[in-house]
Amino acid sequence: MTKSDRPFTTIESAHEYLSLLSEQIAEVTNDVMREIATATDRKQERRAEAWQTVLYTLTKLQFNTASSRRLVNDLRTLRNLLFRTGDSESAPIAEAPAPTQSADEGRRV
């Protein structure tokens, strides 16, 4: 497979895909909720239960998609920090102050 055959050649394209997927899942979730309401109104319990299972699975997919979007965003941020231009190679990215701890805090469990 050549590089041009791959659908996600950049982190940005993967993030865009996950965003589009998330939007589509939201639309389908609304449709499924209408199907559940229709089946419930018509007293079609087994059909409503099947749609509830679809809704549960879509909810899990939405959660995992949102989590993946955050991870891809973190990768973009890290890439930008690692490959930013204009800074000297040896300069630290950020220096956090050393944590201070009193003698009493160190003994707490």
C-alpha cells in the first residue's frame, strides 16, 4: 500500500474522520430514539428492546470515538511541542516548580 492509498496520512485527517464519525453517530442516535418511541407506542416490546440494544451500542461507540478524538488531539499537541520551530534544541519545553511537601503531609496515607 502506497502512502497516497492510506486514508489517514496526517493526524489532522484522522481527527477530522473521528469528528465526522461522531456527528454521524449523533444523527443515528436520534433516529434510533425515534424508533424506540415508535415501537413503544405500538406496543412492540421486543422491537423496542432490540432498538435499546442498538442505542446502547451506539452510546459505547460514541464514548470510544470521543476518547479517540481526545487521544489524537493529545498526539497533535505533543507533535507540535516536539517539532516546533524557533526554539533552541536544548531549551526545556516548560519547567514546573518542584513540589513542596511538609513533614506532616509525607506521613499521611
